[in-house]
Amino acid sequence: MDSTLFLTGFGLYVCFLIWLGWFVSRNQKSGEDFLLGGRGLPMFLVLGTTVATMVGTGSSMGAVGFGYANGWAGALYGIGGAIGILLLALWFAPVRKLNFMTMSEELAYYVGANRIVKNVVGLLIFIASIGWLGAHILGGGMYLAWIADIDLNLAKIIIAAAFTIYVVIGGYTAVVWTDTIQAVILFAGFILMAVMSVNHIGGLDNLYEAMDPAATSFLAIEKLGIIPAVSLAVVIGVGVLATPSFRQRIYSGKDVSTIRRSFVASGVLYLFFSIIPAVIGMAAHAIDPTLENPNFSFPYIAATVLPVGVGMIVLIAGLSATMSSASSDAIAGVSILLRDVYVMFTGRVPNKESMLNYSRLALVVVIGFALLFALTSNDIIGYITKMISTVMSGMFVCGMLGKFWSRYNWQGAIATLAGASIASFAVMMSADLTAFWGNPVIPSCLTALVAGVIVALATPANQVTPEMAQAILDDERAMMEMETKGEVAQDDPAANRPAVQNS
């Protein structure tokens, strides 16, 4: 495909996203409107933004590329993601009733609204948001560089700048609307690519003949090994259950029923969808087994097999899906930065008059940090799995223990978070352990679980009831809605109540 034609089409599409961001956000008046869409998103928008994120960078670059190299193992990404979103609907959709703004509020709530846990989790989630955002910039940059034949780092900068503009203008409302449009195009495009690519190579028999026989076994377990295969599905599932942007969808949904139905629908769709990236990847291998980078399989098929007009639409939609995935994580990162990190260092929350402008400034800062991360890596799946195992597996276990075990306390939560990261680093530093496990997520989660349970049992039980914990967090959150100007949070004793609760 002609690079000038593609860049022109992409530029026009970005202009459309900028206009759409402005149009749907004209009535934004507060930070909550900007970061959570006014907490009233209907089912079709929650479903659209969830599907677009799941069929974004990870599928179009990571899963298709993994299918190119490992056959049916490319379906493991979708299977893990589908299980993760279905469990999220079952277990955590009800937290919408508690009006949390960030995941650190939620995890702190489980252990008495403890300030130490809230601060530590806030920093971890901020890092995780930047990590996910960096992965999307990386994927989109690789995508754009290959299609347009431009420098990879320049492509990463273009991607970051493109979605920064429309998100800064439109906030979370712009994100969910653009996601929904992209989800429809992407879902149809993926199916069309799979059908046409298999037809292009002469059927499934030719698809299998081009692959290593072990890669065409059930989920390529004969090639990967059972533990690494399970580990890949688990790391994606854990990522969904602990990713701040998916929690953001819970906090911003209209009600529990809306969130649950949206998540179940997207999980079922994604489960059936999981085989498609593997098929596209294997078809790309059959057409050209010498691709320099398997991550380019998706744009290669779109440019090679599809008619020019259709291919351009799918390529732009695939590229914009990486941007929409990125924009969701950018919003989650800003929520954490302003709701948790800012409070940690200033002792107060931004007042209502400043929140909207602070949110836009923080977006630029967050995306800038993520771009720096993205400029240092070129491996999508490796980047994602290491980041999830090190930063997010502890938050996953912390959320599970906090929700289902009343004896859990803040000391156990800290042990859980520390144990996960230590175990992850230990596995990554050992070539033998890495080869055995595939990635560190399983030992990381198991270590986090054991450490959290032992320390919680060895220390005093939490004495703050759920009602008291919610009141503490509600008081702190209410400060963001006060019509104040100066340093109210420092002068008003009630504003400082969360800072003096148990630690």
C-alpha cells in the first residue's frame, strides 16, 4: 500500500477523532466528567470501549505475531483475556455501588482504607498505567513505521501525539465513543482478514503445511509446553483483572447491571474471537515465512490480501485501536496521578475549579512518561508479560484476598505486593526458571498469595469496618466536589480525616 495514501487517510481519521472528542465533550464541567464520563455510560458504550481495548494492541500486534511464530498458541491471548473479563464481571462489577474513582481506593477499602496501602498501590498502578500505555504506543509505533516506512521512534512520537490531542480535548467521553466506532470496524475487519487470508493460500490444509506440526497441535501445547501455555493465558487474564483501565470502566458505568452485561457480552465475543488472530498469523506465515518481525503480520496481511480500500480502512482501524487502548490507560493513569499521587505529596486533593485543567496537564505528563518507556523497547508480548508479572500480579492477589477474606489486613496487603514483585524478578533473572514457567506470573501470584496470608495471620486483624472505610474514602473524595479556591484541604479538619486514619 502506498505510504503517502495511508498517511493521508490516517491524518484525516485523526482529525475526525479530534472533532468527535470536542463534539461529545462540550458539556464537561468537572474533573469527574473528564475522567469518568459523568459516571453514566450506557451499556453499548461500555461494551464498545471494552471490546476495542481487548481487540487492540495485544490482538492486532501481539497475538497475531505470536500466531505467526507459534500457530494456535496465538489463541491463548484471547482465551486469557476472555476469562479475565468474565471473572471481572462476576466478582468486581458490584464495586460500582461504592463510587470509587481509582483502583487504589478499592484495594485500600478492603483493608480499612489504609493510607499506606493506598499510597503504595497508587504508585504501582500509576507505573502500571504508564506501562500499559507504553505498550500501546510501542505497538502503534511499530505498526505505523512498517506501513508508512518511517523511522520507528518517529512513528511512536506520531502515535503518542495523535491520541494526546483528542483525549486532552474530550477526556473519557471521547475515549469511549471513539473506542465504540473502532470496535465495530475492527471486529468486522479481523473476521474478513481471516477468511480472505485462508482463501488466499488455498485453504486450511495449506495453512497447516506451512507451520511446524507442533504449532498446529491443540493451542500449540506441543510446541510451547503445558506450563508456558497456561502461563501465557494466565498472565493475560491477570492483566485484565488488575488493569486500571478495566476498573475505570466499572467506576464510570451507569450501574452494576449495565457493567456486568457489557463485560459478559464482550467476554463471550472475545472468547469466540480468540482463534482469529492465530489464523491470521499462520496465514501470514504461509504467505511469507521470512517476515523480519512477526508483530508485523497483521498489517502485512491487510496490505497484501485485502482490496486496497478495505485494507486501508482495516489498517487505520487497527492503528486507531492501539490509540484507543492507549487513551483508556492514559485516563486511568491521570485519575491515579490526581486522586492518589497528588494527595500523597501535597496532603490534599485538587479543588473543583482546578481539576479539569489539572487533568489535561496531567495527561500530557503521563503520556510523555509512557513515550519514554516505549522508546526503549520493541517486543510487545515480552513487554506486556514482564510488566504484568512484576507490577500487577500483586494487585490482582491483593484484590482477590481483600474481596473474599475478611481477615486480610494492611500488613498482608503490603506483603502481597512485595512478594509478587520479588518473585517476578527472581524468575526473570534465571534463564532456567524463565524457560520452565514461560513468564513469571504463576510463581509471582503464588508467592504473593502465600506471603499475604502468612503476614495477615501473624499480625492484628483489621479493626476498621467496611462502612467506616467507605466513609473515610467518601470524605476524601467529597473534597474534589467542593467549590473552593485556596487551601481548603489544609484548613478544614474534616478534609484531613483520611490522613489520620489507622496505619
